[in-house]
Amino acid sequence: MNRKFYIYRGDDDSGEYVEYETKVDEGMVVLDTVLKIQEESAQDLGVRWNCKAGKCGSCSAEVNGNPKLMCMCRMDTLPENEPVVISPMKAFPIVKDLVCDVSWNFEQNRKIEPFTPAPNVEWKMYQHDVDRVQEFRKCIECYLCQNVCHVLRNHGKYDGFIGPRFMARTASLDMHPLDTVDRRSDLKERFGIGYCNITKCCTEVCPECIHITDNAIIPLKERVADRFFDRLRTLWARCRKFFSVE
């Protein structure tokens, strides 16, 4: 059957939604239809994709207002009697059509202190330690979580918040039993963990089903709170410092 599509055409300065129509066959995903439209009537349509298997994170977009991987969004899950509206991610600058500039994310990644084990330590881990951090390593860096985060998308805190994807990466390092770096000051000051009010929107859109909020951000918040906002702990630290000086 034939379906109508409205696809954003333009860049970050100006653009519009252009109407297209193409035949949709059984089993097709949104990326299939976009590439079909590109072949048939819009050879200059900008779209980023690679694996077409939901593992590279390249084809992130918004389908009918919902952040999706286009290669994992089946056409038969969308209302048949309505046109399909395809937009680029709204949290990042638009290069062309559906292609966004996501280089800001790589800048945030460089802010995180890398994995640093103690010298001459025995590399021995328990399985439960492996399982705890393995979840975060499933991330395919589609940046859909960054795209829906209200701190970035609605409030534009790009200078003070690294976003849920990199909170998850920080958690994977901070929870590693062999790592020695204390990142709590960075989380509080440079990474802006206090901006997150745990709405779980990042978790809801994650195609790898990573529990970003519950398993990464909330434990990091607890560690920051223990260090900087626990009055008993602060008093005890001051007492130890005082008596050690005496």
C-alpha cells in the first residue's frame, strides 16, 4: 500500500517538511521507506545510517514525534490512516535534513577521567561486579537519551550538563572495582548531576533497554550526596581533621 510521508528538509537555519509518497511493503521499517524515497524522488535527501540492525546508533531520528532508531521502527506499528512525520533529533544542530551534528557528545566524553587501576593490583573480579557494569557497555551511542533529556533539549544546559549517556559511562567507571579515580567532584561541579530530576525519559527511549536512571544516575546522585550533603559525614571529617592537627 502507498503511504504519505512528511520529511524535514533543510538545515539548522531554515527548513520545511516536504511531502512524499511511496509504496510500503510488508516487513519494511522506517529506514527502508526513507531510503526508497531517496532513491525514487529525493536523491539529495540527507540521512545517516550504517548497520540497519539497531547496533550502530546512526539512524536516530524522531518518527511522529517519538525518538526512534529508524531501522528498528516497523511501519506496521504506525497508524495506517495517518502520514508519517520524520524529523531530525531536536537537541542537536541540523547539518542537513535528517543528519545532526552530534560532535558535542564527543567533547563531553573527553571530560571523563579514564579507567585508572591501582599499580600492581591483581586483576580479579567477582561475577556480580562484572554484571553491574556490563549493562552500561551495551550503549550504541545513538544519543536518543541525550535528545530527550529536558536539561539539554528544553533548557539548553550544554555547558553545565554532560547528559544521561555520559552519566552512564561515568557509572560504568565509578562502579568498577579496580578503578581508583574519585569522580564525585566532577559529577557535582562539571557534569551537573544536580540538574537531573530523574524523570526517566532517557531510560524510556533507550533501544538497548539500559536502566540509565535507576542503575546509573540515582546511584551516582547518592554518592555525591554522601560526599557533599551528608552533615554527619561532614562533621566527622572535620573532627578527624581537627584532632589529627592537634
